[in-house]
Amino acid sequence: MVKKKYMLCWLMLFPLVGSDFLCAQQSCELRLRQAQTAYEEGRINTLEDLLNDCLESGQYSDEEKAQAYRLLTLSFLYLDEPQKAEIAMAKLLKSDPEYRLREDADPKEFEQLYERFRTRPVLYYGAKAGVNATNTRLVQSFGLENLNSGRHVFQSNPGFSVGMLVEYPLSKTWSLYSDPGFHGIFDEYRRELNEFTSVAMIESRVQVDLPLLIKYQQELSSKLKVYAATGPSMSFVLAASADMERTRLDGRDVTGPSINLMDQRSRLIPHANFAFGVDYKIGKGYLRSEVRYLYALGLINNPENRLSNEELLFNYAYIDSDVRKDLLSLQVGYVMPIYLPKIIK
């Protein structure tokens, strides 16, 4: 019974509380309009009294706070109170980090104060995902058959790439860029051992790539940027396995369970990265689309263990050739900026 009475009391009070909040909000919106009118009419010394209560009570949205702090900054500049103007400008940029000067509305004194602040992002972060494919470059062929008569066929199957990214701006156009990525890679290799026998390998690999790139970007509009990036990376092979098949004309084919290839694969592979991308402004961040080519500087296979896997040797007559595996990826992600506005001049 007591609980029901409490609930009844809350139900009766809730409309009153909500009504008070709505009235306060409407009152603050009215005060913001009055402050704008007062500024336009030259009643500069009334702005602080009109706006402070609503700013301190948190009644304004970020957009309204930015409008209010802009008016206060203008008023303090006019009243020759530079310290108050700096504080108001800092709060304006905190409310709207992407505020840009309006040549038709912002006076020169306001522009000079704005330019004393750091207004560019101090960091970007985000995530991305997409598809990849390999390009195999044969360095030297090895095998049990006549290498002059055999034929190598390398084929890539679609893989996947996911990762996170962080970017540190050095200037308006240059930045340091790193996006550790996790790649699932799938490719095939087929080889004719002789006119009667062929061998096929379907390989799956998982590797992590750690790049450090230098990035150059150009802003084409307020919403669109294009960029290019290059630099080294190191890839760590975490897993590698293969499904093998040896096919004979007489029908005596050989197949078996997946074979672990980690002993036959290099664990660390250096790459050179070449990336091109587009950033499109959506909301507070950017939709990023990027094409990247990882040019392998090392062999995917481990030459020291070329003959160490007896199952590959005796069941499938297979020996690794020396090859380099480049990786082409197409990824889409979302990037968010971090702003820390402060006076730097």
C-alpha cells in the first residue's frame, strides 16, 4: 500500500517537473534570441546577464552554447576584457570544435583571437574493414619434376581485412598514420608435375600487419578530402595451412586433411605500403574509403624448411618455390577527430 502511494505521488509530480523543465528550456531559448537582438542593437553590457544562468544550468544544446559563447566573446572584445574573451572563445570551441570563421559576420578582433587557438584535431581514430586479394611474384622455382616443363598457376581468392587506425596530424596536409590490420588470406597454387600428374594447394593464412605511414592530404571541399600515404610495415604470420590434392590420369588421386604450414612459412615479412583514399564528412567524423597495395620485400616461404615436411614431399611431391606475396586491399571505415582547443600563440 505504501509503495502504491509513493508511485501515485511520483506520477502526480512528474508532469509538473517536466513542465518546469520545458518552461526553463523555452525561457533559455528566448534569452538567446534576446541576447542576439541586444548585440545587434549595441546593448553589449546586457549579454552576460542574459546568458550566464542558462549556460551554467546546462539548458543549452551544444549548438546553442556555441552561439551563446560567440556572443559573449564578441561582447568581451568590445568591452576590452581580453581574459574573459579568451575564456569564452575556449568554451565556444569546446562546444563546437569545428567552428569556422564567417567573413561576413565575425569582426577582425574575433578573427585574430580565433587564430591564436589550436583549432585542428590533435588526433584521429577509427576502424575499417574490407576485402583483399594476393598477387604472387615467383622469385625462383623449386620442385621434384623437370622445372623446364612444369607450369605454375597462382590464383587469389577473396580474403578479408579488419583493423583499427590512429592518425597524428603534423600540419594541415601532413600526418603520421598507422592502422594495424588483421588479414585472412586465401590463395591457390596449381602445378603440373608431368603429363600425367598435377598438384594443387589451397592455402589459408592469417597475418597481422603493423604499418607506419606518412600521409599527405588535400581538402577539396568542406566535406571531401583525398589523400595518399606510403611507408613500411611488418607482417606477422599467425597461422598457415593448406588443403592438398595430387591428381593422376589413372585415377589414383591423393587427398588428405589440412596440413599445418607454419614451419614452411616466414613468420615476419616486411612490406612497402602504397595507399590512396577519400574521406567524406558524415556527422562528426569521416567515412573513409581506401585502396592499399602491400608490396612484399621478403619471401612468404621459409627456404631453410623447404624439405622438412615429409607429408608434402612424399604424398604430394610438393616443394615450395621462392615467392613473394603482395596484398591488395579495399577497405571502408569511419574516422573520428579529437579536438583539444587551446591558445598556442
